[in-house]
Amino acid sequence: MPITVLDELPAIAQLRQENVFVMPKTRAKTQEIRPMQLAILNLMPNKVETEVQFIRLLANSPLQVNVDLLRLDTHRSKNTSEQHLDTFYRYFSEVKDLNYDALIVTGAPLAHLEFEEVAYWDELKVILDWAEQHVTSTLFSCWAAHAALYHHYGLKRELREQKLCGVFQHQCFFEHAALTRGFDDEFLVPHSRYGHIDINKIQQVDELTILAGSETVGAYLTKNTSGSQVYLTGHPEYDADTLKGEYIRDCAKGSDAPKPENYFIDNNPDCKPSKTWQSHAFLLFSNWLNYYVYQTTPYDINLVSQDVRTNNYAE
């Protein structure tokens, strides 16, 4: 089954070129099934690129998923046109009375700000609390993962002196965890961040379980007991050249930008990088949608607010 989005969304054209099945809403209305309702709160500056990256991964599931793109009421994007946002995005205030089966909160380039210094921090806290009552499972990506761990559990991140940037090996910590079902013993994921939360601090929270990570990156994949919160500190959604684009951008700023590790062929930035993490990324999102959204969300989406989950895949 496909992802369902507004007919005119520009991401559709690129995804169809990749042979990704994306169904316009006009056709989806003829499908006599209960599609999953998923929202993406897109905090990234280049919203169109981020839309493509996440929708690509969601479209690999056999489930039909209706996607709402969300924007903050208190923040205006400087890198995406208002026309695009007005056409394809909904303000949070428009959906706050709705329930969703799933929510993705993307990262944001706010590494050197304390969370309380972020202009939209108060609204984001409201959304994080809202999700606990209106969403079956929320997946937090990179900066949003650290922000949500801080808000929900008081876990404070530390900032590395040098940016963690590159493609790194990870290990699964549980043999039969639902989210990592089908993973190889080791798998690759891109990272691009300064923020870091010590694994020992996360392990001291009884409600949290670290499912995958490594000595280099720390905790990569973490979930709470029920699976209503899933935390990713890396970027499995990245395109092959995303890290290269960030590296070029950072170098242009005149900063001492670290070259992404384990990324360029022969460590040469002039070489075209290979995408070595795609199969893991597809499997991770399929597992999440299956085990912690489809298998747990009530058939009547109005019951999500009553915290009704039909199964519990706690590991």
C-alpha cells in the first residue's frame, strides 16, 4: 500500500522517478480500508528535501498511510516559500483536536542553543505533551530526540567540541526487539550532530530502553516501555549526498568543518558518496509502522486519546 499525500505535492514527482508508490488523495478515497493517519512536524529549514526523505521511507510499508505536514504557529520559515507552506502544511492549531496513529518530529539545526533559548520551545513543549494524548507512537529525529528526552525525562545533552559527522557502524543490543527485527548484527547510519546524551544517563531511566548504538555514537535507537516514544539520534532518512552538502555548506562558512567519516570514497570529497544505509532505514520505518503503530493503534482513531493499545511490544 502507498503513502497518501495531496495531489500537487512536489515530492511526488521525485519519488515516482524512484519508482516509489505515492497515491494522490483523490484515488485514496476509493480505497475501502482504514488508512493510518500520520503527521510530520517538519522543523528542518529545507522542508521540501526533508519531505522527500521521510515520505520515501514511509512509502516502503505495505500499509496505506495518510500524511499531514505540520508547521508551527509561532515560527516562520526562512528557507521555504510561504506559498508551499500555505498549500501543503497545516498549522498545529488546526489539528490539535485531532488524533493521529503516528507522528514524526524532525531534527532542527539548533545545536548550540539551549532548549529554553529556542524561539518556539514553548509551543514545541505543548506539542510534545499533546502527542502523549493524541498520538499512538511518536518518532523523534536527531535534535528533536534530544529535545524530547529533555522535556519528558529531564535528560540534558552535552555538546561535543567537534561535530559527530559521518557514517558509523552500529550494533543491536537485543536479539529479538521488534524495532530492530531483521537487522544485521551491524548496520550503518549517518550522523550529523554536536549533541550527545551519555548512555549511562539514559539507562538510569526505567521507562527507556536503548535498542541500538555504538561506542562512537552512543545511543542511536531508544524507546519507552510502551513504544509511544521512539528516539533516533542519527539520520537514516538522509540521501546519499546530504552529508556532502552539509560539509560544503560548513566549509563555505569558514568554519573548521570536520570531513564526514567513513563517507567519501578514498576520503576524497570530490568523489560521489555511496548510500550504504538505505536497507536499514527502510526496515526500521517498516518495523515502527507495523509493530508500534498499526499493531497497537485502536481501529477507532477516536480512542487514541484514551491510551488504548491492543498490544505491548516492550523489550
